[in-house]
Amino acid sequence: MLLTDMPGQEGISSHTIINDLRVTTGNINQCATNIQEENSDAALSTPPTNAHENIANEEIGAGAIVDKNNNSQSWPFVKCSSLWPTIESSPIFQKTARTLHFSSLDKEDNEEFREGLAIGYTVTFVTTLERISKLRFSDPISIIERYLGTLAELEKHGFDVEPARIRLNELLSKKAKESHLQDKLKELDCKIAQCDLEKKQLEDVQSEIDAKLRELQHEHQANALKKELKDQEIATLESKKELINEQIRTVNLDFQRSASVPPL
């Protein structure tokens, strides 16, 4: 379940918890130092325990830890920090607390550092869930993959990361689908660009044809004018021809008349 999916707790907001628990890797050492100082102060102010209390502590077992409130948990450190009440009031923590074990912190010899690291992991868990809830569609896949890596590390300590992992995998699936659609868009863009190129080539050919048509049209008009002039010239020549033929007929008649009169 993401941070935005968690039911709210009266008087405590996720932002308040995050601000109260802002412990990063860079200041874990300082946190551990503070915890160690708290333990020292607690040791000075705590009265000696009696034999019955010692026997009760031994009966809890090597893997169990007793905190200041005498609550037993199988964590490899004593909960001494004053941050724990704030942490434990978080709905997110309450949901995952039953699965927490921090067993990998056994490798750390300094118990105060174990507690500081546990607080750091808890803050990382809360802030990671909040950041997951604020992911945007424009965020790169690398961010989602980084959060998945963070969840895998947190899971080693018993944090319930499965709902967040499912959500991230769903988002990755959507991003993958978006990437596939983007590839299709690029493919269509390439086809459109190719069509535009071919269209430009056709337009160039069409322009050449139009230029030739205009040239032929001009030649057509010039040729029609020449033909009209020739028609006029032929008509003039035909008129002259008819006139000459008329003159020939007249001469022929004159000849016949002259020849028909006896010469006396």
C-alpha cells in the first residue's frame, strides 16, 4: 500500500512523520551517537535491577529485545531512541511492524549503530512510499527502477514492500506501453516524412508538367494565329486566282469572236 493509500491517524500526518524522522545515510553516525548518549543517560538514571528482573530478562531469549516499555521484539538492538514513539505512531509503520526483523544488522558490532541504521531504513521506507505516490508520467523509467532496488533492500529487513512493488511494476508496465506507443509514433513519423518527400517529388514533376503545358499553350495560341493568317492569305490568293481565271475567260471569248470573222 502506498503512502497515499494509508488511512490517516488523527493528529499525525505523513509529512510530520517524515520531518520528524529525516535521517539519511550521511547523518546515521550522528544519530547513533545521539542514541549512545541517550543510553548513557538512561544507564545513569536507571536504578539497579534485582535478581528477579535479571532472570526475567534471560528468559526472554537471545534473539528478543526489551525496549523501554518492556515490549519484546526480535530486533538486534534495544529501542532507546526517543524517535521510536513517533515512528510507531505512523500507520505505515504499524502495518509493517509485525514483519520487521532487521536481522541483517547483526553484522554491525555497535548496537547503537544498529538502532540508528534501523531508524534510517524506516525513514527510507516512509519517504520512498511517499515519493512513489508522487511519481509523474513524465518521470524516467530509471527512477522507478531505482525505487524497486530500494524496496528490495528494505525487504531484507522485513518491510512489507509487496504492495509498493506491485504498484511500481504496474507503472513500469504503463511506461513500457508508452514506450511501445512512442516507437509506433516514431515509425509513423518516418512514414509521414517519406510520404512528404515523395509528395515533394511529385509536386516538382507536376510543376515541370505545368510549365510544359503553359509552353504548349503558348505555342498552341501562336500556331492558331499563324493558321488564321494563312487562312486569310489563302482567301486572298483564291480571290486573285478567280480574278485571273475571269480574265482568261474574257480573253478566250475575245479570241473566239475574232477568229470567227472572215478576213476580207
